[in-house]
Amino acid sequence: METVLKNDIANFDEILGEVKNTGIDFLNNLNEWPTYAFDQEMQKGTLSDNGLGTAGSLAFFKDHYEKLMVAGAGPRYWGFVTGGATPAGIAGDWLTAVYDQNTQTVEGAGDISAAIEKETIRLLCELVYLPQDFNGGFVTGATMSNFTGLAVGRQWAGQKIGRDISRDGMTNDIVVLGATPHSSVIKSLSMLGFGSNNLVKIKTLPGREAIDIQHLEDKLISFEGKSVIVNCSAGTVNTVDFDDIQAIVALKKKYGFWLHIDAAFGGFAAASPRHHHLLNGWEQADSIAIDCHKWLNVPYDSAVILVRKEHDRLQIKTFQNTNAPYLGDPSDNFSYLNFLPENSRRFRALPAWFSLTAYGRKGFQSIVENSIAMANELADQISESTFLELTAPVRLNVVCFRLKTEQSKNAEFLNRLNKRGKVFMTPTTLAGNVCIRAAFVNYRTSKEDIEIAMQEMEETYRSL
């Protein structure tokens, strides 16, 4: 064995101790860590013959790269929809690397990581009050979760018109409908061969991002004879608007389409008794996408796709490994090899299992309701501001706003604000207007963070 590697193995305890101390230092200072990397010049290293050893690599990283890390897991990082990482999530993620399981088959593979994954899916469904009518698995994020659900939907739609899409390829006789799809849905349509330009847009309700149910029915009638997939939003990215799932389910019973629900972060609203009604009817969906590295606050990358168990055969047809006898017979056992896009993948379920068992129903209800409360706190302060105004009502945990006057300076205002390094938000467009968007899913965020953000915005505005 090479000397440096042999030395590292002999000093595992010391190495992991140093890594632990580096992590603790970062987490203990997370509230004050910059949300923007000021110095973005990277020191380039060289690939030496002998290597630095882990201790040397860690020292180089701390000297040159750690300063480039931003507080993406911190309480004032409100860009995108970025969760934090709870202690339980970090513990599970660390052990995921330690155990290094290639999660595949529930039985017969020699390990139980796939069985733990199925158990984690069961617990997650309990958290959001979904019946045990779904099989599920872990993928990298909302993109692959939506991709997987729509891929099985594509197979269902093909079967309805007598075509095996997985073997024979796409057909123009399948139609996808949606009103305000997330960009990952559009990307999935591109990857699945539908074409990113071929989503049939449904009108939204006035002043909303939610589906106009009457227009949806009109389109369903016009596509009679086609195989239809309906993409439904359970939490749009700009205003966290929810489609009327119950009304869409009623149409599903009447017209017979595949219902895919993108509930990347909005699905966790079901954990709150005060907001569960927003998901009424979602248990009738055919597939549901949920992101765990958002409101579940586990480390990246982690998402779940749920597909009704009655569609198991279709899911296997979509993702089945063929001509690989060393992987076993797909009919023998439940195998993630044949249920998800990836063959080899890490034990992503473990951080979620740790989190669900560590904090339980009350813990996640508290995280969800605190995020919603913080969004409303920011909205209240913006409403009282002399220089800011809301551009949409706060329906759940995202706040959209802009400058009251000089709106042409919104982009400059946001750029200056972010570069101050105390709070990070992203731009968006709502009803054709440039806005600023703050998304709340981090378990650490408090009223103090709202006060800091408002102070930062006031000082930024004065500097324009």
C-alpha cells in the first residue's frame, strides 16, 4: 500500500477529529458567516507525486478555500429554497459516507440499506399524512424527482394508447398540461423527449399562479383521444400558490389522466395542521415530487419521488436494467435498480431517517410553522417600510417585494444588498415585474434575522 494512504489509515481517529473540529468551528459561527463570497480568487494547487495526505489537504483547504464557502445553511440565506442542515441530518450524512452503501435491493443484496430507505419513505409519508399507497425512493433533487414521476407517467400514457415508450420511443399522442411549472419540470420534459417547448400552458386564476380549473377542463375536452399528463403545483416558487388539487382530482376521475404533483417544498405544509388543507386530495395523485434538502433540512442532495404502488409494473418497465444478469432478476425482489434512474447511488435515505426519528412530527411541524411565521414577519415589516412594497400576498413561506419607487434600481439594490454578506436573496419576475424574493425554510431563522435583514436593506437603500 502507498505510504501516504497507509499513514492516513493509521491516523483515522486524528483525521476525523480535525474534520470534526473544522465543522464545529463553521457551524458555531454560521450565524455570522458571510452569505456572499467576497474574495472569489481561487488558489490553484498541483497534483504532486506523493500527495499531501488528508491532514495536508485539510490545511490547504482551510487556508485557501474555506473563505469561499458561504452560509448557505445559515439563517439569512433566503435565496432559492435552501434549507439548513440539522444536527441529526449532519450525523446521518456523515455516517452515510462512513458506511458507503450502494443502496439497491431490499432482499438478497447482503445489506439492509434499501430496506431502511423503504422504512424512511414510510415515515415521511406519515409525517405528511399520505397513505401507504405509494412506493418511493431517494434521488438527487427536485429535477430528478420530477423527471422520475413524469417518466413513469410517460410510460402510463404510452400504454394507454398501446405503445411501450421505454422500448419503442416517444409519440406525439401524449400531451403534458400545466400552468406554472417549476423550471425542473420544463427541464425534465426536455430530457424525456417531450420537448421543453411542448408543455400546453393552462391559464392561471386572476392574480394567482394557480390553475384555472375551467380552462383545464376545456383543454382536456379538446385533447380527447390523446394520452394526457397533468402537472400540478403544490407550492409555486414565487408565491407558493397551490393548485386546487381536489378539483383536479375530480377532473381526473372524469377524464382519466396521469396526475403528477410537484410538491418540492410545499408538500411539507401538510405537517402543519393549520396548512394541511392546502394538500387536500393529493393522496389521489399518481406521482409526487418532494425535496428533503429544503424543508426537511437535511444536507444536499436529497429528494424523494413517490409513485402509487398500482403503477409498480410501469415503473419497472421505465427503469428496468436489461442485459445485466449480474444485477439479478428484476422480478425476484423490490430493487431500486429497477425503480429509479440511477443504478449506483449513495445511501441518501440515512440523513432523512435520522432527522425523522430524531425530531418527529412535532419537530417538523415547528420548523414549518416557524418558517411561515418568519415570512409573515418580514412581510409585515415590508408593509410598514417607506421604501419597499410587497408584490404578492404571502401565502406560505416566500416573500416577493420590490422598491416602492425607482423600480429600475431593483437589480442594483439586490446586488448591493447581497454583496454586503449579511443576507442573500434572489431576483425573480412576477406578472412581468422584476422583484426580489426571500424563501424561508431554514430551521435556524429567527426574528433577530428579520431585524438584521431590514437594517441591511435600509442601509443599502440609502447607498443607492
